[in-house]
Amino acid sequence: MSQEKTVPSDKAQLTFLLVSGQKWDYIVAPTDTVEQVLTRFFSEWPQEWASLPKANGPENLKMLLRGKFLERQSTITSNQIPTGQATVVHLLIKNEATAEGDCFNVSTCTTREASWV
């Protein structure tokens, strides 16, 4: 579980929320792109989430804010995420049910499902 932190006035705090209800607080710069945030977050994966399936890479993570997926090249500021406070952002993790095959083409998907959790 994330720890309570004071958010610096020149930074934004993203509270990543998983479908499971688990949360993690992450401090970012307002000029960071979604891509940069997800890449750093992936490389600093919380130890508390070790029991969860980890994405294969940052490209398998998505951020959802106010019902919209955030564009990877957009910035924290351009998504109207305020500095100096926490904002809840849903984090979706794409994982695969099995290690073989490819299920991005639904018509050929038989032994494996790809899902966002």
C-alpha cells in the first residue's frame, strides 16, 4: 500500500488505482509525458504488487483519467492534472493468460486471451 506523502507544489501526485482496489502514490513533474511516467513506473514496480501479474513492458500499461485513456505523448499538464495535490488515475495492466500464441486478432484467438486488469 502506498504511504501518505506531502505533495510538493511544483509536482503532481498520481494515485494509481488497480481494478483490484490496490493503490500506489507516484510523484511526477507536470511536464512529464504519460509515456515517461509509465516507463519509469514500470522500471520501479512496487514491491507490494509483486504478487500481481506484471506487464511485459511499459507499452502494456494504460492510464485512465475521468473515463478517458490518456494519450502516451500527452503531458500531465495537458491532461489537466493539478500540481500540489493527489489525483486518482486508473492503471490498466495488460497481461496474457498463457505464454503461447497471439490473441490480438480475435478471429485467430483460440488458446489464449489477452486482457486488461
